[in-house]
Amino acid sequence: MKRRRVLFIQLSQFRLFARKLLIAALFISALALMMLSKADIMLLNKVTDTAFLIFNPLIKVVQLPAQLVYDGYGTIKDVVRVYKENKQLKKENLEMTLLKNQVRTLKMENKLLSGLLNYTPPPEATFVSAKIIAEEGDGFSHSLIAYIDKDADVQEGQIVLGSESVIGRIEAVSGHYVRILLFTDINSKIPVIVERSRERGILSGDNTTIPKLLFTSLDADIRTGDMLVTSGVAGIFPAGLPIGIVSRIGEDEIDVETITDIPRLEYVRIVNYGIYDDVKRITSEEEK
């Protein structure tokens, strides 16, 4: 009986020890799994970082053509938009300059003719735009070649305006091309008037960028900085169009600086005031 009791006590102690050993084993296993899981995450992160460092430059190289195409497309869109806006602004600027010249002419005519009756105003002007494609200059001529639309109503003698002032008149028309005789040409003689003092003279070209004001009186009231405008005499140019500014007054000649920077011109306006046509018609009738 005593032996059985001792055996039962030993068996109980063994079961208790086995249970504790199992619990310890389970705890160690769980701890090992946790450590293994953490080690796998760290290893995975290291592998991921290494792969990113290796393949990121390759991905950028692969994406580069697509990025260049995308950027190029955006640049082309911006260039087209800017070109359209610039073209529209140039057109509006030309129209505004023409209106400004017309206002200047009307103000001058109103001031001079306000006391007169039965005054007949000149016909309304029409214009077409032309692109400068060539410049001709030598010892005998100073002119520009411009391209016009085939349906443009352009004739010899019509006035040509630059960005801010008169630059000359149409000398010849041939299909899509016109020759513009500049007022700086040695063959150009334009009746002008000093806007401030109303002194008259002739603006004569000499194939340089500085034409001369001729045939003014010795006591003429002319100062440096005075604006010269067309006088309307001879029926070629209407009165009041700006053409130059007095830059120097010498003993024998008066230099005139052009208002429009002619060498930088890209587009011009060919204006039909109808005056030249009337002069040709009247001259033809007188010859008959």
C-alpha cells in the first residue's frame, strides 16, 4: 500500500514536470516564431531597398522617352498657343496703329478746317497686311519686297505703313509680290509739314537711314524733336501721317530720324486711301 502511494506521488510529480516543460516549450516556440517573423520582415525590407536602388535608375531610363514626348508635346502646345496669340496681337496692333493715325489726321483737319464750310473729307481707308521677305539696297535704290495674298487689292502708288509710321509706297506689283519704295530711297521725295509749327518742306531720301528735310525757309521754326507728318500736297499721301522726327539741324541740312525701325520690320500694312486713284483719274482726264 505504501509502495503504491509513493508510486502515485512520483507519477503526479512527473506529470507536473511534463506540463511545465510543455508550457516552456510552447513559450520558447512562440518566442522563436516571433523572432523569425521579425527577422523575415527586416530581411524583406533589406531586399526591397536593394532592389529599389538597383532598378530605380533603370525605371527612370525606361520612362525617359515617354517623359520627353510628354514634355515635347506640352512645349509644342505652348508654342502654338503663343504663336496664335502673337499673330492676333500683331493684327490688333496694326489696326490700332491705323486708327491712331486716322485720329491724328482727323484732329489736325478739324483744327485747320473747323472754320471752313463745304469741306469734303477723304474716303475711308482700307488696308491689307503683307510680310516682308527681302530687302534691296545699293547706291541706286532702297526698297523692300513683300508677299501678299493673291486676292489682295494692291496697286501701285498705295501707301505702306510700318508699325508706327509711313515707310513708303508701292512701286510695283507682280503676282504675290510687291516692291515697296522706301522714303529713305534716293528717288523718294515726300511733301511734309512740321506738326508743331506748320512749316513745310520736302523729305528727301539719300539711300541711308537718315533722310533729309529740304526746301525749308531760312527762318523756319524747326527744332530738334519736332514731329514731321505728311502734308497731303501732290495728292500721293494723305495729310497727317507721321513719318519722322527731326534729329539734327545743321547749317546746310536737317537730318530726320525714322519713327519705324525699318530694318526690323516683319509685317507692313498697304493702305488704300483712294487719293492716288483720284489723282490718276484726274490726270488722265486732263491729258485727254
